[in-house]
Amino acid sequence: MENMQAVNSFVVAYLKKKGFKEAEQLLEDLQNKDSTPVDFHNDPELAKFIHHFSKSEDDVARYLDGYSKLRSWTYSSLDLYKHELLRVLYPVFIHSFMDLVAKGHLQEARTFFNAFREDHELMHSRDLQKLEGVLSQSHLEEMEFARSLRQSKVNIKICQYSYDLLLQYLHKTQSTAMLGVINEHINFQVSSGQPISISDDAEVVTLIGSCQDAANQINQKEIHWGLLEDSLEERLEKAGGLLSDSEKTEGENKEGDVDETKKKLVEGGKQGASTKKLKKDKAVNATAKSARPEVNTTSAAPLVKPELTLPIMPTEVEQSILEDLRNRVQLSSVALPSVSFYTFLNTHNGLNCSSISHDGSLVAGGFSDSSLKVWDMAKLGQQAGSSILQGENDSTSSEHVVGPNGVKRSYTLFQGHSGPVYSATFSPLGDFILSSSADTTIRLWSTKLNANLVCYKGHNYPVWDVQFSPVGHYFASSSHDRTARIWSMDRIQPLRIMAGHLSDVDCVQWHANCNYIATGSSDKTVRLWDVQSGECVRIFIGHRSMILSLAMSSDGRYMASGDEDGTIMMWDLSSGRCVTPLMGHTSCVWTLAFSCEGSLLASGSADCTVKLWDVTTSTKVPRNEEKSGNPNRLRSLKTLPTKSSPVYSLRFSRRNLLFAAGVLSKNV
């Protein structure tokens, strides 16, 4: 009887603690009406239930033991379902850790974190580095990354049988702590049929700060992805289109003359050390040159009106561009581009970025010593004339100015930044160059005057990337302050500020019609922004590491993004969905570039290769193949390895010659 009273008092206390007033009142009424004791000892289910709740709710052992058993069960599962079940472990791990911190078990949380961290280092090292800084309950609220994880759910795609196996295990073992974490923080998207393969769907696990519903709502907004009205391409098409194949070949040979001079950029100032070497791969044979392109993506693109006031192009420049377009080589899977590779030597690990002008005549390098250096390919290797070109201010030095060792330089030195230079970009005409730096500023330089013209201040932290718009005059920047900004050359303050990313905005890219910019971030998402309103109109989710490079197709319909793991994703801007992942690189993808007609994508990586991809095949996959997980749908046309040079930048010229730049690295 005493035991029964103790049980009743415990149940009443529990109901009162949880605020179940009606249940508490009903229990008291039942006790008053019916004095028949409940057989506590002979009711094992009731005994188990009460025993469970008699434990402290903050019991650390439940998390440690529950996760350890779930982990062992997952790794011992059948191989067919193991890779799907393993997806559950990471979100359970991080939320168990944060639950322990939230309940004040800081030392136990740290022990738990260190015990199982190694399992997730390969895929989630950056996230773990951030969570490692969670040392108190207040950090969960102050740290935006942790707070966003706590407030949203993880979407995991899983087949029905794997889902059933997981539920059976949780109920059988009565892992209430793990069941609570899964129920609160994981949203399962259960599909019928066979398990989803590891490489088939890039969105099987989605960890985002904003909830998926909000992203889906944003992706419903209408966007106009076509080309600008009255663009040069449209005028050329109306005037009679491209030249014949024989004329195209002549045009290619004309532009290919740049290749005839061997190219190697020499950093450092040793006289006579201007060693030049050709790095070139001609993949176009006699039959391929005369081949017709498989598809002309630009002709099918709709026309849109510009949202920005476009600069007026000088007549002579317009004629020059039209001439280049007429002589453009049409590329396809059987007609690959000629490639010209520029290699930086003796940089002593100081080169942070490189950029190539639209015609390949100028190459720039941004260095850790805060300098920007520009090489003119036409003058490289020539002897100094009798006169020395002087810049208009003391912040720049012209070609052939005597260096500190008494040796004449082969480059133009631009000095003005007070921190490492992280990005550089040439204007479409090559008369200006922009650079961004760790000193939080962006500087505009004139390649004609060899002078610094403007210093743009607005970002609060290092500026990782800056890009000129396709029409010039406007440019976009991205920064560690988690914003992207749109500027014009004639204003020192930004025109628009795009805020929404949860971490660094690492790269930025303009849409072909200049009405949108895309930003890639360390929060593993890519966003598309309307330049007029400053609103986010698309969120692209699927990458598993920080995004390092972006490229837009010439017709503006597709976008490619490359990440730290070496994965490239092709996105359809209209739907906001990944058309296909391109797998092949083994390290960071630092640069991407579409060919001018949009049929090929070139990617450059830290794995010292340039890869050429067939965009036409990759973006036109039958739906049945797309869902079946056929790995042969991704066409890597060719891999061009360098000796030991990570690829920093790529650029297709208007005539479709591919330029690439990298630095000779002895550590690779």
C-alpha cells in the first residue's frame, strides 16, 4: 500500500510538473472514487514506464548510450541500406551535442563531441569547427549557425524499407533520447523502391539555416533568364549569323596566333629569367573543325529588357566585338577548344588569384604582399625601349621599371592595397581592372594610365571576390561580412546590398542579362538576387561544402557552381533545381567558364587539371534516367592535366579560345 501511494504521488508530481492539470484532476478523482490498488509489481509495462520517467530527464547516459548503440547498429546494417541509414547519424550527433550543452552538461557534451567527431570529419569538417566553439548555453543563442540549426529541420531522403528499419530499431531499443532528437530535428522524405544511391542525388541530405519551406517559397518567384534586347548577339543573328565553317577556321587560326609565342609568366625579378614555355592542348582535328555544333543555345533564349541603365558602347569597340563574334569557332563534343595556359613561376606561395582579359592579351595576379601585377602578352619578353613609361601617380610602376635588384620588370605593378589581394577582374574592354583585398576595399585601376582611379569602401571585412558585369560599368563584390554588394564605377557607395547568407559570401557572378547576380557561400548554398530590388529570388541547395566558383551559361538559362570537395552542379535557374552533378575533380574547383555558345563547360581545380564537360548532354537527361541513377549521363569530354599547376582562372575569349592560368607548385 505504501508503494502504491508512493507511485501515485510520483505520477501526480510528474503531471503537475508538466502542466497536465486536467489529467492530474482526473487521477485524483479516480483515487477518491476507487480505492482498488493497482498491481504495480505484476504490471511490467507500467513498471517500465514509471522506471523510465523516474530517471532524471537530463540524464547524460541516455544520449551517450543511445547514440553509441544507434551508431553500432547503423554500421552493422546490410550494405544495401547502410549508406541511407548513415545519413541519419550526423544530424543526430550534432543535435545530441547541442541538447547536452543546452541542459548545462558542458563537460559531458565536450566528451561526447570528441568521442564521435572523427566519424563526420570527412564530410562536415567546417561545420564541426564552428560547433567546436560552442562552449556554453549562451553560445547556442549567440552563434547564428548553431541557432539556425536548432530552429530548422534537416531534410533526408530515404527509401521506405530503410525508414521502417530505423523505426523498428528505435522502438525495439526504446531509445527515447534518439527518437526525440530525430522527431524534432529530422524531416524524412520517404520514397518507394530501391535505396537512393550515394552519388545519384545531391540533395539527399540538406542542412540549411532557413527552413526548406521558405526556400521553396522563394523559388516560386518569377525570373526572366533570357538575353538582353538589342544585344550584339541578336544583331549579329539578324544580320546574317555566323560565318561559314572555313571562315570560322580562319578566325580560329587568326586568334590562335597568340599561342605561337610560348607563355610563362615569371614572378621575381632575375634578369634573363623570363623563361617561356607553351602549355597548349589542341583537341580539334581536321574533321572536328568542320563539324556543326550540336545545339545553338543562344538562338532559343527569350529576350528581356535591362533593369540597369546600360553604358553606351563606342562604335569602334562594337565593330571589333562583332568581328570577333563573326569569327567565333563553334564548339561541340566533337570540336573541342584550343587551350592556352599561362603559368606563374617563383611566386613563393604569394599568389592568391589571377585573372585574364576577354581577349587573353592581359593577365593579372593578386599577391599576399598587397600588390597587383599585370602582364601584357604582346610586350612580354620584349626589350625595353629608349623611353620608360611612367604612371600618373606614385602608386603604380610601369613595365620595365627597374626593380629593387636593378633588373627591369616585365609587368605593371599596382600598389595601393594594405592587405592581401584576393580577387581581380578585367572590364569587358580590358581598359580597367578591379581588385579586392583583405583591407575591406575595392580599387579601380586603369590599364591605360597605369593608375589607381577609385577606392571603394563599404564592406566591413575582407572582400573575397569582385566581378565586372558583362557590359562593364557595374560590378559586384562579396565579403566575409556575409553580404554581396552592387556598385557602379561612378559612385563610391554601393547601389544595392544583398544580405541573407549565413556565412561568408565567397564568390559572385553576373547573369548574362545583367538583371541578376549569383552568390556562393560557405553556408553551402547559392543564391540568385534581383539587382533592381535587391531581393533573393532563388536559393540553390545541394552542395556539401563551401562554394568557391560560379559560371553562367551564355543564354542565361543554366548556372554551374563548384565547391571545396570538387563537385560541380548544373542548375536550372527557372526551377531552382539541380539538373545534374558533375563528378570528377578530386579537390577544390576554383574556376568555371562556359563556352560562348554554351555547349561546353570548362572547370579548373586544385587537383592540377582542366576538365571539359558536355553541357548539351548533361542538361538534357531523360527523366527516367535521371531518377534511375545512371552514372553514364555525365559526359566529361576531356581532362587536361598540368605538370604541377593548380588552376586559378579560366576564360573563353569571344572567339572561343580557352585561356587558363595557374601557379607552378612544388607542394602538389
